[in-house]
Amino acid sequence: MPDKKIRVLIAKPGLDGHDRGAKIIARALRDAGMEVIYTGLRQTPEMIASAALQEDVDVIGLSILSGAHNTLCDRLMDLLREKGMDDVTVLIGGIIPDGDIPRLKKAGIAEVFLPGTTMQAIVDFIRQRVAATPHGA
Amino acid sequence: MSDETSEDQKAGSVSTVEYNRNLSPGERKWEENTLNPALEKSPERSAIFTTVSKYPIQRLYTQADLSGWDAEQDLGYPGAPPYVRGIHASMYRGRPWTMRQFAGFGSAQDTNERFRYLLSQGQAGLSVAFDLPTLMGYDSDHPLAEGEVGKCGVAISSLADMEVLFDRISLASVTTSMTINSPAAAIWAMYLAVAEKQRAGWKQISGTIQNDILKEYIAQKEYIYPPEPSMRLVADTIEFSTKHTPKFNPISISGYHIREAGSTAIQELAFTLRDGVEYVEWCLRRGLNVDDFAPRLSFFFNAHSDFFEELAKYRAARRVWYKVMRDRFGAKHERSWALRFHAQTAGCSLTAQQPHNNVVRTALQALAAVLGGAQSLHTNSLDEAWALPAEAAATLALRTQQIIAHETGVTNTADPLGGSYFIESLTNEIERGAWDYFEKIDAVGGMIQAIERGYPQREIAKAAYRYQLAVDRKEKIIVGVNEYVTDEKPIEILRIDESVAQRQAARLRQLRAERSNEDVERCLKVLRKAASGTGNLMPCLLEAVKAYATLGEICDALREVFGVYNEIAVA
């Protein structure tokens, strides 16, 4: 069977309007051969979970710079569990205090990418991760 | 990609930079006898050297770069056209720039404490950062506010919160800048109401509301309503201010956010000033006289890392705006011609890694803004990439400005770098770049048209991506991030917890119980009716805030009439 393109949803949850990083990552992933859907701004966790289900994505990339990451991630992870989407890889990028990372990972976030991360590092992570834990398999 | 090549050409490839240099015999001799032998022995480290915006820079600037440039005409003197050397005759010898640190977090009480602390440490004026729910016109207890209350700035849901924010701060003697856009008119109404309560006369109070909706669509993305009603609100505030608050700046036409979104310096300059043109046109269509409102238009630029590019950008800004006001709008008053600006050092240049390096970055950026003649300045804190400023970090940021002002001697003379071959040449080139963009935007029918086509947004996204590629490839070094990396321990940062949201919810319950809900309903009805018409909304907004209608209630009333704006998500 031919290699299926990795499908990624890049989402901006909450009220945060800073989309520079989200747009850059979306483009980088596309350039790396992935299928990328960008949700646009001000998505609720409900909207994101719904889009992820509809688009049957392997990965959800959340971009949060507003400090609301704990609340938003908890809600999203709950929704994904409810919808039986446990095998979707959820990543976060943005402004996340070091101290919050363990809690986020415990909630099911696969990785947190802080400022200074290269685009390639994210591409590589996604490729390795999806190969190791294929969605829908 | 042909896209990239043509952009490089536009930005100025090496060949176009060399174009038009009429070398003097002396310079020719230098090239032959000194430069070329030196290059043969030891070639330069790179084929091309560029600014952070990827603008190519020559190895040397001489009089060959200023042929056709006339000092009397193109440089002039400070406080006089073309204002390149600054907008005041004595510049900082007369008065230093205003040290105006952006601050805000948690509740109005938390921020009030920080304000009073900063004022006690020598800060000259206040600058308010609001939280995301407030910026987006939601009360702290709105479902969409969950997790966001007080996190990015102070939570202000009503006049009651505004009163606490300015407790023990006299609006008659302290000037305040408020970074608020879509709900600016309503927040400003609250400020004016507080001033009234304090018996600080509207004719005396001074400050700024950012109120620049165009750059929201372009970059900061804190829009609520569609462009037309949003521009109407801006025109309402400018009109009201012109009549009632002559010392207030009803708008801060901004490039900072455009730059933070990843634009080049030329794009920052061009899009900001072209936004300015759009606002002037709207006010003129309103029937206002240009010289009545233009003196109070103010601007806000980024102070980014490439020292000389920034310096040249500010100088070019003043010359471009002077020409725009004089030629395009026929403004007659000197104060209509002089571009006044606030600057903020570049948040996007600061790193999460080795945060103490940020103190150095900020100091150098601040210096560029000062040498560029800023009227007012905010310096970022070292923890910018981690959280809102902790008190110690905020203090150090303020000290940075104070050290520049008192210890470096740069305030002794106006426009210290004026006349430098490099600076004058770069100023000319940045000005040219700005006019190019003006032409393009004019050609599509103006800034609103350009925004609706996604033009500035795309330019910015392209520049942002190019920059990221350069960093990832180590073509651009960021100390501590892609070079000179170390293992580090995390720093102490400011944390805001959910108790702010809980307290705000309680305050709102109390407010709704204690106010006259009848009065509020009546005011909102009047507001909705006025919003459907063409009258100035400020009087209704003042009535509504004084009746303690909440920000969310006011913004929702306007949402009903104006509709909301949905950006087409493009990445």
C-alpha cells in the first residue's frame, strides 16, 4: 500500500490571536509532504475536536501563547477521549512555563515545543511518532 | 521559486545596491589599492551581508551613495520639515522621551499595585495591558473567557474595575496609554468616566488609546466587527477627542504588531503609514478638517534588532509622513506634519533560552529607538518569552531606559547619527521601499481593499517564513538558541491562577445586583439604535459605562448591530 500522507490539524484554541508560529509550522509541514488543515483563530476545544474527527487527522498541533493552555488542553483531551480519539497525537507549541509541561504530558500531550524549536525538529517528531503509533491502525 | 527570486530583487540584490554609485577618484583609488588586495588576502565571510529584514548592506558608505541628496532639503533641522532629525528643536535636551512601561495582569487591584510601584520607580507614564477577554470584548465570566482571565493583561469588565485600576492615581497628572482596539471606544469611555469622578478635566487629561483596527486585521487579530463599522468607531473617537479631549491621542497607528508578526522593517513602516492614510481619509470623509485632528494622530513602532535599520526606519517614517500630510492631504499646520511615535523593543526577538541575554538585546534595541528620536518607549523584560514581567524583571527593564537617559550621553544632541553616509543612505532606501508599497496598496483601492485581498497578511507571512528558514539553517544566528547553547535551570516567573477569574465572576454578580438593570437596558437600547444610525457613539457609550453596563454587554449590543468579522483562515 502506498504511504499515506500524514494528516495534521494546526489549531489556535482560545482567544489568542498570535498566529505567526501556527502559520509557519503549517507551511513547514506542508513543505515536508504532510496534509495540513489550519483551523484559523479562536477555536473552542469542541470545534477542534470536531474538526480533528472530521478530517481524520493523525496529529493535532495546538498553538497557545495566552497562558490558557492548562484549561484548554484539559478540555480538549477530555473531548478526544470521549470521541475515542486516543491515538491522535496532540502537540503544543507556544508560551508554556517549564513547570506546566509535566502536567500537560500527564494529560496526554505528546510533546511541548517551546520558542527556539526548529521546524525540522517538529517535522521529525511527527514522522517518528506517527510511524511508531499509527492512527486508526 | 520565482516568487523568492523576485523578492530578493526587490529587497535589493548585490547588483542593485552597487547601482548608481558614482565613485570619487579617491574611493576608486581606495578600491584598487587597499580594498581589493585586502579581499584577495582575506575574503569576506559572506557574499552578502543583510539586515534582519534581509536588506543588503554595503561594506562601506561614502558620498557616492548620496548623490542628489541635499542636506538642507532632505535632512533639514530638528523640529522643522522634513523632520528627519526629530520633531522637536531641542529633542531630549528639552525633555527626555517618556518612559512608559506596558503593564497589566490579574485583577485591577493587582495591576493598580504594579502601576503605583512603577510610578514610584521613576516611570513617567502608564501603559495598560488588558487580558484577552477584555481585548475581545468579553466579560471575565463569559464562557470563552475560561482560562484566559488576567493571564495576558488586566481583566476589566466594567467601570467598577476601571475605578480600581486607577485608585490613588491622579489622571490629572499621570498620562495613560491603553492598548485596546476593538473595544477601545467603550474602554476609553470608562477612562473618561473615571477622570470625571476624579474631577480631572477632559481638556487637561492626556494619554493614548491604541484604537488601530486596521492592524488588527493585518497582524494582531483582535478584531470583533467588520471593517466598516470598526472604522466608524475609530472616526467617532477621533472626532470626539478633537472636540473634547484636545490633549489626548485617540489613536496609536501601529507597526509594532505587524513587525512582531514577522514583517520586514520596510513593510512595518509602509503598512503602518498606509493605515494612517486610511484613517485620515475616513476622518476627512466625516467632514473633519485635517489640521483639527492630524496633530493628535500618534504612531507606534517596533524597536527590532538591526540597529541601523531601525534608526533609518524611524527617520524615514518622519519624512514620509511629512510628505503625505503636506502633499496628499494639504495639511497646513506644522503639528499635522510631525510624526510622533512610541516605540517598544521587539518581543519576538527575545528568547526563552538564556533569558538574561534578553537584557542586552533590549538595551541595544532601546538605544536604537532613542537615537531614532522616539517620544515614548517601552522596554521588554528578560522573561518576555516565558510569562508576563515579574517585578524584578520589570524594574530592570525600566532601569535600562534610565541608564540610557542618564549615563550614555546620547541625549546631549539631536539626531546624533544625522549626516552619516550610511544612515542617510539607508533612510533614503527605506523611504523608497515604503513608497513602493504605497503605490501597490493605492493601486488596489486602499488598505481595506488590500486587507480583504489578504495582501499585507501574505507579505508578512512570507517574510516570517523566510526568517524562520534562515534561523533554522543557521544563516541567522540567535545567541543561546542556535549557537552558544547551554543547559539551563528555569527562571522564576510570574504566574496568574484561576482565582482572578473567580473573583471577577463574584464582582460581576455583585455589580449586576447593585446597579439599576433598567438603566442599563435603556442605555443599551439607545446604543443599539445609535449604532444603526450614523451619529457619534461616544455619548451613548459614556452613558452606558456610567450606568455600569459591562464591557461584554456593550460589545454584544454592538455585535448585534455590526455583525462580527470572520477571517478566512489561510496558512
